[in-house]
Amino acid sequence: MNDSELEVESRIQQLERVCLLYNNVEFHIIDDSTLKREDGTTDWDLETPLVRQWVPKMDFVYSSEPSYGAYFARAYPEAEHVLVDVERKTYPISSTMIRAMKVLENKKQCNITE
């Protein structure tokens, strides 16, 4: 796999193209960069209103993380949390891995080496 296959922007473009295939799907990017805590994690409770501006009601919320259940129950109480590929056998990728790719991309753009 080469670097261009891993770039976040490439993944966004791929998602946009796939979403265009379905007339009942909208694609939105939510900028959570201002919601970072000092330790670099995102405050999901602050993110919830940003999601709700695009999706006021949800029937289902999909993830591969059983630990997200408590947050989803609080943030989207009307939605059923559906777990998909928890063991990451079908799709061996996670949001943590994608965020790490973004950090790597930023370092490459700034010519920072480890």
C-alpha cells in the first residue's frame, strides 16, 4: 500500500464518490478540531450538537466498538447501536488508525521526522 492510499483526503474523496451513488445519503464532514482536550482526545459530548445539526434523528448508529454504547445511548437515545465487525476481520481499520495517518501526513507536510 502506498502513501496516497492512506491519505485522509483520499479517503474523504472515496466516501464522497460512494455517497453519490445513493440518492438517500448525504455526506458531511464535521470539524472536531476545536473540541480537543489537552490530552488530544475529542470531547464527544461537545461533538453531539454538531452531528445533530445534520442528523436530528437517528434510527441506527453503527460502530465496531462495544465501548461506545454508553455514549451513543446518551447522545442518540432513539437510535439502536449496531456493532459491525468488532474483531476487525473484514475491515482491519479503526478511527484511531485513521487519526494516526492524519498525524503522519501532517508531519510529512512539515518535513518532521521521528
